[in-house]
Amino acid sequence: MRRLFGSVRARATLGATLVVAVALVAAGAAVLLSLRSNLIGEAGTQAEQSARAVASELAAGTPYDKLSGLDGDDGPVQVLDEHKRLVAASEDLQKISGTDSDRVKPQPPAALRGDEDDADDHEEALEPGEIAGESVFSNGSATIDGEAEDYRFAAVEVETQDRGTLKVYAGSPLAAEHGAVRSALTVMLIGFPLLLGVVAGVTWLVTRRALRPVEGIRSEMAAITHSQDLARRVPEPDTHDEIARLASTTNETLAALETSVERQRRFVADASHELRSPIASLRTQLEVAAAHPELLDLGGAVEDTVRLQRLAADLLLLARLDAGERPNDARVDLAGMAREEAEGRTGVTVDAEPVDVAGSRGQLGRVLANLLDNAQRHARSAVTVSVRREGDLAVLGVADDGDGVPEADRERIFERFVRLDAARSRDDGGAGLGLAIARDVAVRHGGTLTAGRGPAGGALFELRLPLA
């Protein structure tokens, strides 16, 4: 069963069919009840008309054997006296039920005289010649001339001059009601399954057509996974619906994934290239020292080792940032941190007001240290660090009096392993990761890091972070 309804198409078809089935059953039941009620009401009206016609004749003093309603053409008729004794009945009436008397022939006069004393107990509520305004309805059956049918009976009381209070029962056949209900039920039993079949078929076809692009997306994604070719894209239908938006979002995800994988590949390649130079230099020095100890350049070996250590630390930090490491929410005093980082550096001045932000003190200190290293490498003589409030942001600026950064390169310098000039060469110790790390840390803290032109004409780097 789970496999049978394992597809969206099958579940949608089943759900639509069940909903329509419940709606049809409810509507069909309502129609049948309404039809039956209307037809029974119509039969009751006809029976009441017949009963009142006979009651009018009795009120006018017409003898029982002269009553026109007893011919049986309009249905069975009974007339009962106030003691519920049958005094008149339709011709050819053989059997009856559903009235106050199941007799079909009037009682003999002797029987009537034998119960005359009971009449004293009857309390008359109508005036002589008056017919009751309300009728009483009931269902029953009657056999007339050998044919048995169900009837709707109406009972009407009439007060006569000399015969006391009489009750007239007249019936109207319910054959039309039964026939109409049976016909409607037959139509429903035949039509509802056919309609449900049409609903199921249409739902199946419409769902199949609607989900056809999904199958195309799925098959293309399977092919991309198998081939590992992230340059491929899934087909986008021209339907402008949810499936089209799903395909568009999938292609955007594939494009972002392709960019990320390509960036990762370039990162690995650049990292390998950066590591190869100091490792090769260190190995060469060690091999020379092993063959000629007197030629050992101990300072160069230490310098290469430090470069390797710094590069490894930078690569480890970038890996943690790429993995989505979130900074803690410690309160950091930017002004105090700026003064600590500037202490001991030549030509660095600090102009800071107290500003607190939330984040990792170690990572934010790394950002400031990278910006200061970069500024000192490019400055002619002076570097200025400023900290201020700007609305609900804290702004940390590092400016130098060097040549500045060309406007066309102010975004490219934040890419990994990017160097713009010889001042940032491998020989000078820079690997092109400082600004990239600073930008990533700023983003992880919910801020931004931008490059511009400083007051002295050099570069100005501004770190903006939300206030604590």
C-alpha cells in the first residue's frame, strides 16, 4: 500500500477523489431527503384537500351514502365518529393501516346504539357545521380493489348538526414519492462512480502534466551528481509557477555551489603554491647545512619557519571561517583594543572614543592587526587609527599616508592570495591573506569592511560593526 501511494501523483489523485466522493455523498443525501420531503408534503396537501372536501359535505348534512369522496378514485377515505367508530368508508377498501381504525366497513347501527352512552364523555370544541383549521398527518397503507399501496393520510375534524363530531381520514398515494426517490438513487448509484472515475482520471493526468518538469529536474540533478559537472543546469519551464521557481532556485544553488567549489579549488592550489616556496627554501638551507655546516644560515631558516607558521595559522583560520564558525558574544572595547594593538608600533597614532561591540576579541584583534600590518607596509611615515560611533554602528578606521588603493582594485584586494605590488611580495612575507581574513571576520560579526581614500591621500580601511 505504501508503494502504491508512494508518489505525489497517486496521493493527489486519491485525495481529490475522496474529497469529491464525500461531497457527492453529502449532496446526494441532501437531494434525496429534500425530494422525499417535498413529495411527501405534496401528497399530504392532496390528502388534506380530499379530507376537507368530504368534511364540507358532512358539515352540510350530506348522508354517508351520498358522500362523493367515497368512490375511491382519489384514495381511501374513512369517517369516524367521536368514539372512533367507523361510520363510512371508501368503496372497495379491503385493508387499511395508519389511521385510528383498521376497519374497512362501517359498523352496524346496533353496534353504534350500544355505545351511545359513551358520547356523553365527549367535549365539543367546534360549532355545528364548523371544520377544524388544523389537520393531522400520518403515514400508512391501504388495499383497494386488490392493490396495496403506501399512503399519506390527513385527518380533519368536523362538527355536524345531528351526528356530533366526526373525523375524516383521506389518503394520497406515495407511489410517486417512492418512484422518484428510487429513480434519483439509481441515477446517483450509476452516475457517482462514473463521475469519480472522471475526477480520478483528470486529476491523474493534470498532476502528471504538472509534475513532468519535476521529473526533468530530478533526472538532471541525478546526472549532475553522477558526472560531478556543476556547470550543468536543470531545465526551467515557462510556466511561471512554483515548479518554475523551484528550477530557478535550483540553478541559483548550483551556480553558488559551482562558485564555492571553484573558489575552494583555487584556494587549495594557491595555498599549495604559497607553502611550496618557504618549504623549498627551508629544505635547501637544511641540505646545505647538512653538507656544509659552516654555511648554515640560521636566521633565514628561522624566518622561513615563521612564515610557514603564519601561513598555516592563516589557512587554519580561513578554514574555520569557511566552515561557518560563529563568534562568541563577548563585549569588546574597540578603543582599548586599538590602543593595545598600536602599542609598540612606530608611526601609529590612535584617536578613539569608548565604543563596545559584541564578538570574538581574538578575531577582531586579528582584523586590526592585519589592517595595521597592511597600513605600515604601504605608509610613508604615519598610520592613524580612529574609533567612533556612527548611528547604531561602531566604526574603526585605519588610514595611512601612502599611495592608496586604485579605485578599480578596492574590492579585488579582499580576494585571497591577491597582491597588487612588489611591497606585498612573498619576499616581504605577505601571502595575500590578511585582508581576505579581515573581510571574512567582519562579515561573520554582522559588519562590513571597505577600502577607500584616506585624509592624507593614502588608503583608508573602515570596519563597521553593530554596537553591543
